[in-house]
Amino acid sequence: MKVLVIGSGGREHAIVWKLAQSPHITKMWCAPGNTGIGKELVKGSPVECVNIGAEDLEKLLQFAREQKPDLTVVGPDNPLAMGIVDLFQQHNLLIWGPNKKAAQFESSKAFSQQFMEKYGIPSPKGAVFTDFQLASRYAASFGGRCAIKADGLALGKGVIVSKDMEVADKAIEDMLVKRAFGKAGEKIVVQELLNGIEISLHALCDGKTALLFPTSQDHKPAYDNDKGPNTGGMGTYCPTPFLDKAGLLEAKRTIIDRWLRGCNEERIDYRGIIYPGVMLTKDGIKVLEFNARFGDPETQVYLYLLENDLLELLMACLDGTLNKHQLKWKSGAAVCVIMASGGYPGSYQKGKVISGITEAEMDINVKVFNAGTALNGDKFITNGGRVLGVTAYAETLQKACDAAYAAVDKIKFEGAHFRRDIAAKALKIL
């Protein structure tokens, strides 16, 4: 089979790396790809990076019609929200990922909030607003302790967590009045702020069956001890110790099964991955938001631990045969530490020379996934905010952490910053 992967980040590098292990694949392209992706091999030949942006749907379609991949796999959220799946299907091209209607679970926080209320999916109290005064009054009902969320996609930065009315009003004003997030903030969701432990769930879905992954935990704030501004994610690990087998079954029953039932009633044909971000509270598990694609950096640890052939699972999503598959996972744990450019998630410089990746990967249980990288001659250079996802596997979480940070310490580029406490919450109770 020939496969086209769409995207350019660490998530897509992990997807390409895992797909390249499938004996079914003979050729792979990635649009636009990145430096690390271009060094992965399929049947001895490099994956071909194609200079087409992930949101340039017409050019992607043209490429697919000319090259005729047997399957296209969509990594990022924006192309899904823009309707790339619908577009490819109209031209009889096989493509993996939810269609535009199904992608609303991520592309519209308002849609998601109202869906959860309608189908009894446990979630925080929340409401949808377009008016500053009404939104402010609702935030005041929580004493200003709330999450203010732009309705649309905002590069993972459209959520402001507020502890008082000053912050809440500023966030509401920025979104609804000043249009800080453009169209994405024309409508907002205000939710009560929950206390508890936040974790990530993922499940593959073929429209009828959902196969739930183990839990993982992302680290959104930029600095240790959850300080600093929110980012796209500074690291993750899997599995977490916070939800046991019985808790995972309960999550499937109260979240995934109810979500699936709601999809069927609303005639949403969901084929792809659904990724609820959840909070474990004293009142039980609650969904903070849905995502309609693999998490980043969660994908990096999940695909390191997954023993199944990923291509076979993606095809089963499309042909409705997931019920014939059982997910198989390595025992042990995986940890991913994001190395970011100095200044991220604010302004940062590109073009810093990266060294040490080869040395880091001399440990056979370490894989360095590229995100914001490029080539300058024969040198790897930084080309984004999140630069590398240094991922390690071991039989225990502590050993996986030690291996990941030992690898991080071998990699150098000017201004590099990363959190030193990935998985620290879990290690305290293990």
C-alpha cells in the first residue's frame, strides 16, 4: 500500500514512524513533513516530504489524485475542521479521520458542550455566550473561578483559566470584544473550574465500536510545577496511575459509550480517534473538552507502546471492523519530554543549530521525534516553538523518565528549554 500522511509536527513524525513498521506499506509521503520524517525509511527508501501545507486542501487533493495513495492519514485538527475528509471522499479517495460534521467535537467548543449536556456525558457546568455582559455575569456566578474557551480552533491556546473576576473579564473581553482569537472567539464557552487531576483519554472509533487506550497525562504549562503560560504541551507519559482498570471501564461506560450513542442519534458517522481531555474530581470523572485527532505529544508515547500494526487499525476504523481487533500494549511505560525554543509559547528565534540527536538515539529505547526542525545544509536547525519530543521506554515509569532526561541532556541548541518534572505527579504516588 501507498500512504500519504498530512501534517508536520511531532505527532505526525510518530504516526509516520509507526506506520513505517507495517509490512503492508511500500511507499509513504508526508505533506509537508519535517526533517525527521524525511529520514524515516519504508522498505529501505526514505519517506518523501512533499512541500504542500496541511491546510492547502486543493493542492493536497491534486497531489492525491495524481499519485493515488491507497490511504491518506490526517494528523492535525485544522484540515479536519476545514473538511478535508469530505473533499477526498467526494473524489473517491480513502482517507482516515473524522469528517467535517464529526470534527465539530473539537472545532466547536459550543457544539461539544451542548452535546455533552444532551447525552448525559459528565462535564463541568458551562454555557455558551456571544455577549460580554451575559458571559461576565455567568463567570461571576462561579466567583470568577472558571475556564473561558474560544469556540473555535486556536492552536491549543484558546483556553484561559481564571481564578478571579479580573482575569475572567479580561479573557472574555479579549475574545468577544477585542477578537484576540479572530473568528474562533466570536462565540465562547464559560465553564466552572474543577479541582482534580487532568488526564488524557484516547479511543479509536469506526462509527459503531470504540477501543479505549490506556490513560496518559500531558503537561500544558511552560515551566516546572505547572507554572507559566499554557503551551501546546511540554511532555507526557503513559500509563498514569490515576485511573485503575475499574475506573477505565467506568470512563468507557459514562463517556465513550454515551458519546457513541449520541453520535448515532445525531447521525454523526465518526471514524478516527476521539480524544477527551478529562478531570478526575471528587465527584467522579468529567470531560473538559473533546479533540478529534491524536494528541500531541500523547501520540509519541502511545505509538511507542502500541504493539498492533497501526495501518491495520486505521483501515479497521474505515471499514467498520474494529470489533475484530484488540489493542495490545507493551508492559512498562513511555515518557516524552518536549524540548522547546527559548521564549516559547511567546516569540522565539528560529535557525538554532541542533546537536546530539544521534547520540541520544544510541539508547535503543529512545526515539527523538521532530516537530519544529529544518535542514540548513547538513545541519539540523530549529524551525518552530516545540522543537523535539524526546521519548523513552522502560519497564518502569522512573526508568523511562531517567532514560528520557539522559537523552535530553545529550541534545543541545541555543535557548533550549524543557520541563524537568514530566511524570513527577505520578512518581510521587508510585
